[in-house]
Amino acid sequence: MFALVVRVRFPRMLLVVAVVLMAFASAAAAVPGNGRGNGRNDTTTTTTSTTISATSTTTSTPPPTSTYFSTLPVGAALPTDAVCASLVRAAPEVRANNLPFNNTVGVGGNSVYPKVSGNFTGSTDEILQWVACKWGLDEDIVRAQIVRESYWDQRAVGDDGESFGLGQVRAPYHPSAFVNDNAKVSSAYNVDYTYAVWRDCFEGRMTWLNTVERGLEYAAGDVWGCLGVWFSGRWYTQAAIDYMNLVRSDLDNRVWETQNFLSYG
């Protein structure tokens, strides 16, 4: 089956139009200023709503499980691919169309973020657990952001054909992710790269954010601010804040557990 999912973004709204044929109708660091969104060409305002806290590090109460992946602080030693793979909890597949992508590992690493490998296979939720563990971000925040980005559909294509996969990695700004088509063909690689960028921001390495328009001064250790950068390429501009609030809403509502989400596609 061939599928194309086109995402069109508007402030505080995400429209997903899925067109499924043949069966049914249904590096930010390498390019300073360019994030998941429009980068240096971003024309968003710098209104600074205070809905999102600049110091927030987690927003959900972990469910009672033996291994819940929480946010690791700035400077923490991050676990290896293998350690995280051994800690992932079994989870059923809720996106059958992801299977070929979920069973494909990355090839050739990444020139900008050498730790990116995409070296994991499993269900979509298991892959999200793996990257949450690997990059030290609360696993439910990962689940919520990938709801907002792609509704957990690796086939998703957005931003006028520039963004791909679970994390909607944007090709013009992150070319290293598309060597060997990795971000397109491997679910694990796609989100491995996505959260490598998040961790780079979280560690305070994106100092260029203080040289462009911004709503606050960029600093390390801000979970939500770095989520906003992935979307807007800017620090606490209104577009970034709106995106953070949308992800926060998906997190608070645990959208990935709802019937509408589970019955999609």
C-alpha cells in the first residue's frame, strides 16, 4: 500500500489530510538559525505568553511501571543504544502501516550528531521509549510531541513536502538526516535524530538562538523551550509558544491512548 500524509500547520491547529492509494481513501546545529520550522526566514512575532514555564523539566506523573524514562538533567551521562533497548517495555503496534519503517535501522550514522544510529526495531511505542531513554527526555513528552508532529505515522509528509516521518524532520535544514534516506525509511532513525537535536538545545549548545529574534534569552535546561525550537527555529516566539501549548494539551489529554487515535489509519 502506498500512502501520503500531508500536514498543514496553522497557529493552535493541526490539520492532517491523509490520502491512501490502492487500498482505500483514507543540521539545526550545522545550519545556525534553522530549526524544525522556518529558521532565519521565520516571520513570527516575539510576543511572550507565559503559559509555558521556562524551567519546566517534566509535566506528567509517570504511570506505575518498572522502567519509566524521565528527563535527565543537563550534563547527565546518557545511556547507550543497547542499554536503552534492554529497558524498553513491550508495547503493541498501533500503526500497522509503520511496520516496514519500524523494522528498518539506520545506515551510516550521522555526520552532525555521531550518536544518532537508528539502531533499534520494534513497535512505534517501543521506538519512542527507546529514544526517550537514549536522549533523556520524559517518554510521555516524546509520545505527545510525536502525536502533534505526525500522529505517529512515519509516512507523514508536511511543510510543502519538506518534512518527513514521525518527528517531521525538515530536509532543507537537516540534510545529514537524509543521507541514505535514513529519516524517511527508518522510524527509529527519524526520531533518534529529532531528539538528538532536542538534547543539543537542552544542553545549551544552540547559543545562536540569542542572536536572532526571540521572546526570552536562551539558556540550557528548558525542556519546553527546546520543543518549541524544533517547530519554529526560535526561542519563545509566539509560534514556538503556541506549539508548546499544543504539545502540552496532547500530553495532558494523553491523546495516544484515546480511541480516535488508536483507530486512525
